[in-house]
Amino acid sequence: MRESKNLEFKESVTNTFLKTVSAFANYGTGKILFGVMDNGVVKGIENPEKVCLDIENRINDSLDPVPEYILEINERTSVITLTVSEGLHKPYLYKAKAYRRNDSATVPVDRLSLTRLILEGQNLSFEESVARNQELHFAVLERKLKTVLHLENVTPDTLKTLELYKDGEGFTVAAELLADQNSFSGIDMIRFGDSINILLDRELHERESILTQYDAALSMYRKYYQYEQINGSERETVILIPEAAYREAVANALVHRTWDVETNIHVEMFPDKIEITSPGGLPQGVTKEEYLRGGLSVLRNRIIGNLFFRLHLIERFGTGIRRIKESYKDNDRKPIFEVFENSIKIMLPVMDACNALTADENRIYLLIKRRALPSSSLVEETGFGKTKVVSILRRLMDKGYVQSVGNGRGTKYTAEAIK
């Protein structure tokens, strides 16, 4: 056994375990095993029934509020298992501090994380809190609502219905984000040449309505990834990257990002791809697998998400990732989704024939296209050296032709989109 984010070992009972109780109650159910050394060796606890009572008293006397927990004794090993459930009444404090797990260590939360815990304990999100700026104007929002929903007038009641205004409190943060001017970061768009050292164009949109930011991002995309060409007497539009995929990626970034962090959404445009990086990892309770499947929708910013849905800027909740993948179903190169603790990146490749593979890349790609293969099989079938195969695989993944599945020796490479 090894310690992890949701598992901690304690050889004996000291008050340090109470910090981990706070962490599990705040951020996710976990277990503490008493009578197990740090290296996983089981020693057991003398008189475990008496020690269980001591653990119970320490939790009840030291945690505020007291979380839900269960104590169990393994009769064979005399190991005590304390299971602490994630609670609803956050933050759970030990000595006036809240804690979280950082891998297998327990550390105090910072001020931003504590604010989020307080809002979560009140069943609120940041966008639902009261805006500091109450002098807001909504010309952009009003124009959109009139155009799309055919509203004659946007009244105070309209803003209340959209949950942008609360009686007795005022405008919400969601309202400020949608206002013509606000105090928040936005979207930073850069177009590069053949390398990141060649900067061809840049637009920074911040402190303005997120609806304006969305329109600006779409305009810059159309400027560089759509063009018209004449074939005979016909004029046709050539699309290098599917517009539906780009729309979904930008809308997802605006709807799902963390707005209490002062950093921009980054849209990086290259000759062969667009990369969109959104601040904030996955919402609480959503796994990477669920996100990539695209069938689960947990809105970090429910009010903004509902408005984007009403304005037809996003489709049904939870279908964005699937729609992006569907846009590339007939293309060799597939979009790539990277999920990190504090950000999400979506790479949309260009569907242009000019991005041909080299002969060696194509040889490996055609083998993988038939069926998923480990790198050892590719070495055997091509006669290439291990280093060369690994290098080619890395390039194919960077270009979006290939994705890896599995870990360690079980890793295989596939040309199919990961479901």
C-alpha cells in the first residue's frame, strides 16, 4: 500500500491527523489508517477500542463543523480505519484553518481556495455572489436578447429572470461579466508564424462583456481559417478548421473557466492548428474520463451557461466535447484534449492537405490506423530503432494524428478518437 491523495497512514494517534480530516471533509472522501507506518508496513494499534474513542473525541472537540465519519477496526490486524466523508457545510476548520491534500501531503488552503469553500458551503458559486461594481450597463446583452430571443425590451424583471440581479443585494458577478464594461480578465488571441518567435497578429479583449469577447474570437478565427476561392464559375468557402468545433471550444472556455483567477483565456493560432487554454481544471466531481466522453455536464458557471444556451451559443449541455469530435470524424487528424489541475487545453488541427506527413511518419501512421499498437510492435514491423519510433510517435501525437491509450508497458497508440 502507498499513501495517496485519498489515503493516509498513521503509525499512532497524534493531533496531526485532524488536518487530514479537514482536508477530506473539504475536498473529497478519504481514509486514514491508524497502525500503519509511512512505508505501508502494518503494525496495528494496542487496545483499538479505546483508541477509537480517543479519535472520536479529538474530531468532535477540534473540527468546526464536525464532519461525517466512520471508524472501523480490523480484528485480524488491529488497524483502525477512519473514513471521512466530503461534507456539505464547508469549510471544515481545524484550529481556524482549512486544509487540502497535495498528493499525499496535507497543507493549508490559500485565501482564494478558502473563499471558494465558503461559497460552496453556502451552495453558491463565484458567479452568483454580489458584484463589487453595481454601476453596470448592458447594451451588448440587450442587443443579443432582442436579436435572438426577439425581446422588445430588457427590463429589471428580465435581469432577475436571468439571475443577473437579486432583490436586496444587486447585480451578481455573472451580470458584471456580461456587462459592457467589467473588471475581469478576458481572451488573449495570438497568431504565430512557423514558430512562436514569429508573432503575426494579436488581439487582447478584457474588461468587456464576455459576449463581445466571444464575437471577437469568432471574427479572428474567420479572418485566418476561412477563405473563398473560385473554381470555374463557382465561388466556395474553404474551411481549414471546423467552425462548429471552434465555437464550442471558445464557448466552453468562457462558460467553464474559473473567473475568480486573474488570468486570460489563451487562443494561440498556428499555421496547422489552434490551441485554446482555459483557466481552471475540471469542476468538482467530474473525472477526466467523464469529461472526455462528453456525456456529463456539470456547469461551473450555471448562470452564464444558461444564458449562452438561450442565445444559441452552445448546444445541449454536456455535448460540447462530442460535437468537437464529431466535426473531425472524417479527418485523419483529431482534436486533442489535455486536462491539468488548473487548466484545460483543446487543440484543433487544420484539415488541410498541405500538412502532409513525411514518408516515415506516414509508414507508422498507416500501421496504427489499421489497429492500436504498442511502440515495440512498430519497431518490429518497420525495422526502425526504438528512439526513432518514439520520436515519430511524439510528432504524430503533437500533430493530432495519433493518441496514446494506457500507461507504462501497456501503452498503445491509436488513430481513433478516444471515446
